[in-house]
Amino acid sequence: MDALAGLLEGPRARGAFMIRACFEPPWSVRVEDRAPLTVMVMVRGEAWVIPDQDQGERSEMGVPPAEGWGRIRLRPGDLAIARGPNPYTCADDPGTPPQALILPGAECHYPDGRALNGSMDLGVRTWGDRVDGSAVMLIGTYLWEGEISGRLLNALPPLLALTADVWNCPLTPYLMEEIVRDEPGQEVVLDRLLDLLVIAALRAWFSRPQAEAPAWYRALADPVIGRVLRLVQDDPAHPWTVASLAAKAGVSRAALGRRFTALVGEPPMTYLTGWRLALAADALRDTGDTLDSIARRVGYGSAFALSSAFKRVYGVSPQEHRGRVA
């Protein structure tokens, strides 16, 4: 499995929040749901997605420009992905004040805190102020952090977009039809469609020449560090040391340490630990395997050794992590 395939195999929606949002300008919705990942596809009309600290504010603060921080204008066929937990606003215009507030658990309130109590419901998974509004957006939200691999979330900026001229996904018309159906098993159908949409979109995004891929992904192109990364990613259970990795790469330990840290941003053993624990976290989410079998599969000699490392990095025990994402 190549590195990108390993990164994109993570999305596993379980009862994701899916709606068709229909609005007539002026409209604005403030999102503070702390969801790990939300996908927005513009079907009709236009919309702005404005992160709390957009590029204009960053410039005023003297912060250098960065991909994933600026406000995004969506036109028909465009797609945006927001990575939580940072809040953002969707609106017809950046200056339109919010009319609704989305909180954790897909709870909807007026900006003053009063519950909407279904006043913006327009039908099956349809929400907004007018079902025939000039702006229509399909929205899919992964509600729980365990549904998305931590490795994938860490590789993404707070906000990314694909425009229709570089992104032509045949899933959009199908999702438009399925999202308003009310049939047995429909949640499962929508979950899988959302997973496929995210995977296809992120593959297209990472493939762009200007993509801000994570440091380890860019380092795969280096003849020395790329080989080391593939060794670690392909066989995390092997008892790797800096010396054994350096020997495989044909360089000294000191040279490997310097080059690896410069390109990846952390020493080889620190990266190896993070990779092993990320794999363990995914296995705890996706399988019912025992902690001992997971530990040995990712390079730890015992369940106790994995538990100690896991709690040190994640702040919770493996059992607690599994309970949270079950």
C-alpha cells in the first residue's frame, strides 16, 4: 500500500450528519460544532466559507500567508472541506450576520441561544429558509473524531477547496438524489457515499502541484528519507533502530538523524512512535482485536508497553479511546 492510500483509507462514517441546505440571500450560518471534518458541495448559487481567523485577519496581525486559512468562495460544482475543531461561518456574503448557530451534536440555535426547534426544517434532510432557494449546498459532517484517522486530520489544513475546473465528481448528482430519500438502510448508504466523496476529493487535492502536503509525504521524494519512511510504514512491527534504518539507507546514523529531522520535522524514532500509535488508534477504532495483538502488530512487545506509550501521547488509555469511538 502506498503512503497516500494508507492515509486515505481512514474515513469510516457512522451515522454522519447529512443535509441539503437551501437558502435565499441574505443568509448566514455560524458553525461551532467542533466536528473533526465537514464536507460542503455547492450545487446551486454561491456561498462563502469564512474561518474565524481568515487570511485577511492574519495579514493584519503580521502572520505570513498560509494555505487553508483564507475565506473561500464556492460556486456550483466547487467543494470545501473544513477540519475541526475551529469554528467557521457559511454565508451568502462575508458581511451577513449569522441567523443560526450549529453546536456539537448537530444542535441548532438562534445566535442569542434560543433553540430553533425545527423552525428551519424543510423536509427529509433538508434545512434552511426556502426549499426553492437560489443557494443549495450538500453538507456531510463526521460527528466523532474516531470516524477519521488522526493521521489524515493532521495532514489537512483548517480549510481547503477544490474548484469545479479541477474537480469533476460524478458522485455529486447521486448524493443529491440519495440525501433526500427516506428508506430503510439509508444512513448506511449516505455514510459510504460520504466516505467515497472525501477520499476522492482528498486524492484530487493532494495531487495538485501546489498542494501543501504533510512534511513526511513530501519527504517520500528524497532518495534516502523516502526509503526510511517506506521501511517504517510498511513494517512498523520490526524492531527498528536509528542504526538499522541508517544501514538500510546506506548513510551514517548522524547523517540520517540530521536529514530526517530537517525534512520530516522530527527525529526518526519520534516519527516511528507516532506512526505506531496512529496505527494502533485506527485498529482500536476499526477492529475488535485484543490490545495484545494490536501491540505486537504495531511494534510493541506487550499490551502494557503499548498502553503506557498510548496514554503518554493521547492522554487516555487504549481502552478509553476505544470506548469513545465505539
